[in-house]
Amino acid sequence: MITGNAALIDFCNRTAKYFSGVNTKFTMENVIADGDCEAINGTAEFYMEKENRTNFISSCDVYNLKMEN
């Protein structure tokens, strides 16, 4: 779980660095939103040219966007 803005920004920066080295194709299948919560499921294809390899994944991410002070 990622808690706090600083941790979220750090996670996003590390993720962006990873994706700068691979070719990707993302597909969102469903987005379900209710109030401060969201669930997104989809697929991704990652091609790593250096390794001449393609990986496929399916995922479901759930976000609680409620801001607490």
C-alpha cells in the first residue's frame, strides 16, 4: 500500500523510469468508480528489445482517493 503524497510521487517516478526502457501496450477493460473509490482492470503487453522478450499481464488496481488530513 502506498500512503502519502511523497510515497506516491516516488512510486510514480520509479515506474516511469522502468517504462522508459520497454515498449508497452495498455488496454483498460473496465473502470468502476463510486465516490472516492475506483477500480480499474486491464491488460498490458511489455516488449523488452534488449532481451527480445514479450510479457503479458492482467491486473486490477483499486484506488481510495479520499484525502485525509
